[in-house]
Amino acid sequence: MAALRILYQDAHLVAVHKPAGLLVHRSKLARGETTFLLQTLRDQLGQRVYPVHRLDRPTSGVMVMALSSDAASKLSLAFNEREVEKRYLAVVRGKAPFEETLDYPLREEDGSRPKAEMPALKARTDIQRLDSVELPVQVDRYPVARYSLVQARPHTGRRHQIRRHLSRRGYPIIGDAKHGKSVHNRFFADELGAPGLLLAATQLCFDHPCQPLRLCIDCALEPAMAALFERLGWAGHLPRDRVRTAPATPIADTPP
């Protein structure tokens, strides 16, 4: 495969763009796959890399990998403690709320036992409608079709959290075969050239594990998704590759 797009790299970590459809590492989901982000990046850099978080196979966007076991331990802790700010862009069916917090509990979907037997865990996603469009076509039962561009900021890390939360709220992501609606998925694929799941991780902000810096790494969309935004009149919302730094988040004083 082509070389991965590197967004940021130093002696301790590397941030890359994960293409949609690429598995991060070997797992029971692989089913004969031979190409994985972890091995591709290792070969590209010529050194070992350590995964510290996950991104669903159909989701594109920014991922951070550690370049040492020490950095991996610190970054993994930051993700587990919810100290990393995440921003996603999604195209959904309908006119989504201008701003809302979705806090539906979610059951884990790890395949180890039936989902109904899994405990329901707290999950929170903040969403904001950035734009919307009304197309003069009958896709479902209505004479026009409405779609929205939504920003999602998850505060927990449940499996398929954004996809499940938006679907539960009534605004499924376009291209989501499991939680979406097939008639809208087909319309976007056949008529608008949509590349698949219209969900992209566009930003990560976190304290550097080994330096007194806070990093904010933005990631541009894949070309097909960017072209769709332009076609729908949403070009002004297109993110671009960018890295910003600031002093690290101060540690709160512990009372005596």
C-alpha cells in the first residue's frame, strides 16, 4: 500500500492519517487481511511502534502511536483517564440538533458473549450541527431528503460509541451498514459517490508524554469525503493537516 501520511513525529510519538478500511492491527476481525496500520507504519519508519488507542476499521482520521514503551504507557493512561480531547466529523440523516449531549448507556460489543448479557456502561458524546442541506429528491418516504454535518466529541470510549449514539438519537451516520439505514446509504454511494462510512477523526489534543507541551493535531479528510463536502456546499468546514502546540495542562494542586 502507499505510505501513510504522517501528521506529526518526534522522538517519542508519531501521528498519522489512518485510511478508511484499514485495520489497526491483527485481530479476529482480520479474516485473511494482510495489511495493517501497525505493521505498515513500523516498516515505513524502520522502528517499533506502540498502539495507544483504537479507531474503527471503516473510520478514517488521525491516530497517535508511541515510539517507546515509556511514552506508550503515559499516552495509554491519558486515553484511559479521558484526558485526550477528540473531534470527529460525521454526515448524518436528517436535520440534527444544533447542540446536544447524548448520554445513552451502551452495552459492550466485544463478541465474547451476547450483547444483552453485557453490562450497560455510561457513555457521553457532545454533538453540534455545523451545517445542513436539503436535496430535492425522494430517497425515502418524503419528497425531499435532509442531511446534516455534525461535529462529535466523545467523552468516553465505548465501541462504536458515536455511531450508536447518533443512531439512537435518530440521526444515523451515512454509510453505517450496521447502525444506519440502507436506502440512504445506497443513495449516497450511487448518486453522490460517497466512499463508505462518513465518519472521520479530525482532531486529537493531548499533553505530550515526555515534554511540557500540549499538542493539537488536525487531520484533513480523505479526497472522496472532501469532494462530497464540496458537492454539498460544506467546503468551509473542511479540516486541514495542522499541528498546534501550547504549554501543557497545569496539574491541579493536591490539598494537604
